[in-house]
Amino acid sequence: MRYAIECIRQIASKTDKVILFHSATGKDSIALLDLCYPHFREVVCVYMYMVDGLEHIDKYIIWAKQRYPKAKFMAVPHYALTQYRKDGVFGCEQDPKQRIKSLSDITEDVREATGIEWAIYGFKQTDSLNRRIMLRGYEMQMINEPTKKAYPLSLYKNKDVEAYIKHKRLIPSLKYGNGQSQGTDVSNIPFLLFCKKYYPQDLERVIAVFPEVEKILFDYLNYDPKYEQDD
């Protein structure tokens, strides 16, 4: 992780506190918090939720708080949730006046709330063509000085991040299925099945916010030929 550390050290030469967008359960977030923590006086981890208070996610945040006691955590609505609320997606309480926000909007909200300028994200060039084009235009392919945003994992692949987590003996990332590591799609069947099997109370919380998700899961369990009930 030499290049990531060089990037972080360069940011640390400009400021002693940063915002870290942190998914709690994802490999990039787990690795980035470990990489950033020694270099800053203050790291504010921002978790963007679709449904707040899910126990299986809170367990990861509790682990992080214990390992990195000086890190701070704040939860904010995911920018995708603003679109869901405006449209009443999956039966959630509709608010036609809801302002649709982007990740940049969320970043500015957090900056205003914390007074911290620099923000760090887990984007990698291997994530998509758009991200590769974007990141290659930055200093070190990692630092956007004008916007005060940094992407220390830009040059790395998923296997590199997973190897770092294993080497440092950090908590393994959570995958619901098919590689999905975040519950931003509340209708995602692997996410719903995970909650149903291991955290039924979390499934109840999801359905309480998005009632139509219950029918999506019911239809899958009862009518989808790919589903096989455990004996």
C-alpha cells in the first residue's frame, strides 16, 4: 500500500483532520480507516445509510470504534435515499419536496457540519471506466487539490485491498452475495436473504421503511425456481 500511504501523507501535510466516507462493512472502507488513522489527529467516518440502525452494520462500527478509539462516526442519509423518498420507492414515505442530493452534496453537508475540508473516498480505477478516466486526471491519480478530495486506493485492485486486510488481521468485509458489500439496494435478494437468515430484526427494520420489499422477498421465496429452501 505504498502509494496509498504516500497519498495519505501528502494530505496529512496539509491538514490534521479528514472526512472519510466509510461504508462500515466494505473492504475499501475497512482498509482506508486503518491506513488513515495513524496520520491524522481527527478522522470523521461518515456512514451513509438507506435504513438506519441495522444491527449487522452497527457491529462493524462498534468494532471500528474499539480498534480506533480516536475516530469519530456520524450517520447521514445516503444520497440514493433522497431519490427514494422523493418518489416513494418501495412504499417508503413519500416527500415530493425532498431535495435530491448527490455524493458531492452530502460531502458539502458534512463539511459544513464538521468544519473539515478534506474528504477521502474509496474509489478505485478498477471500479468502472468512468472512475478510471476521472482518477487518472488527478495528481498522483489520487488527489484532487481544487476540490480537496483524495482517493488513496485509486491504483489498487480488490485483491490488493483484501490482502491488506488479511495481512493486518482486520475484520473481514461483509458480502451479501454476488460481490455486493453494501445494502444500498434494499430490494437486493442476497441482502434480504442475509438479513432473513442471520438478522431477522434487521429485515423487519428494512420492511418498516420500505414495505413493498416484503412482497419482493415473498415472491422470490415462493415463486423463484432458483430458490431452494434449506432442509
